Amino acid sequence: MGAPRDLTGLVFGELTVVRRSHKIDKHGGYIWECVCTCGSTAHVRSGNLIRGGTTSCGCKHKLYSEEAHVKGLKRKDLVGRRFGGLVVLSFDRTCDDRHRVFWSCVCDCGNVTSIRGDSLKSGKIVSCGCYKNARIGVDSRTHGQSRSKLYNKHQQMLKRCYNRSSVEYPNYGGRGITVCDRWRGTDGFLHFLSDMGEPAPGLSIDRINNDGPYSPENCRWATKKQQASNRRTSLVVSFRGVNKCLAEWCRLLNLRYGHTRNAIARGVSLESIVGGSL
């Protein structure tokens, strides 16, 4: 093999050749030690330098990749859109190590803050933090029961009616069941406590009309047995102008459920069954 072409001092893109390295590649080619404009050192094969295959230590490619990624994310423009109590003002251009984009937002309280785009779109963040602080303040000043079982019952009621990610949502909010305005909002729990009172052990909230809302006039504290008989699939029967599920009428009138249900299926009224049993 003849003497290698001396590349010392030559510039190839962002690389300046400093000296020939004592290393050789697997084909016996020469490798040159180069310094990049970013300050990093790189060892590059002669052919890659001469043919222009390598023009930096890798920083240039990384920079282009990051810029392309950020530009791509910027195209998903959120400026002017509202997310909870936040309105997006501008693209912040501040990215973390995973290249996630942050947006400059103004909160309803007046604070300007930088929020990650995915946190805005998922609903994870809906304020600058003032909502959470206000909620904590209200809970501590008004009822002090944020950790009580009754407060949890109230929150679960709201969750199954309004939180689409709740497993119970399809059977409640998904079919139009709502919570009255009085039991929602800042003082919602206080009104709920005033209207319903503390339940006896073992009781849960139950809607009298299974298709109606959660409201003072349509709710009661009930046992699991009462709730089971008040399902949508329960047979509702009118007796003396009052509608109740058949299972409850049978308990109140001391009737055999199976016999009574079969008679009603044949078209016999509950008044006739009671009259005959008497």
C-alpha cells in the first residue's frame, strides 16, 4: 500500500482534520482524527471524508432532526384554543429531552404559564394551578369532610355521571343520568349533605325513578336489597295509584313473588291478586 494522502489541516464540512489516527478500519483504510465545529472529536475514514459521506461528528444530523420534529409539532397549532381555564397564546419552543412541545398559556386568573401540549389536549392540566388551590381552600373552609365516606359517595356520584373514563359512565352519564345543579359546583357537597343527611351504616344512595336524575326529590338512602329490586330490569307495577317494583310490593303485601309475577304476566291486576288473597 502506498503512502496515504495527507489530509491534515483540510476541512470537510464541519470537520477539520487534526492528524492521522493510529487506527485503521477493517479493510485496512486510514482513519483520521478530526475536530468538529461544535468542539467534539470524531474519528473518520478517509473515503467518508473525501466523498462527503461524513461532514460532522453527528451533531448536525441531530440538530436537523430536532428542528424537523419541533416544526412538525408546531404545525399542530393550538394558538387561540381553550383548554379548561387556559387559553393558548403562543408556541413556546421550549422542548424537554423527549422533544415534547410547550405552549404559552394565559389562565382565567390572569397568570401566564408554559404547559406541555399533550397535557393540555388530554385534559390533565386545565389551569395554572389556581383551580386546585381554590378547591383545597374551599374544602378546608366549608365542610372539612374531603376524606369522609359521605364526601366520597358524592364524588363517585359525579364521576359516574360526568367522567367518560369511568367504567360506570355508560350506565349513568352515557344514558342521560345527571346530577341536579344544587348538588354540583362549589357548594354542591354542602347542599347534598343538607338534603340527604348522613346515611345509616350499610346504606347507599338510590334513585327512586331509575331513569331520573340525582336530586333531592328522586333520591333516598337504601339497602343493597332495595337497590337490587329497583333496577331498570325490575318489573314496575301500579297498585292503588302508586308505582313500585313488584319485588317491593310482594314484601309489603306478604305475597309470593313467583306466583304473583306469573299472575300479572297473565294479565291479572295486583288489586285482584290482593283481593283474592284476602
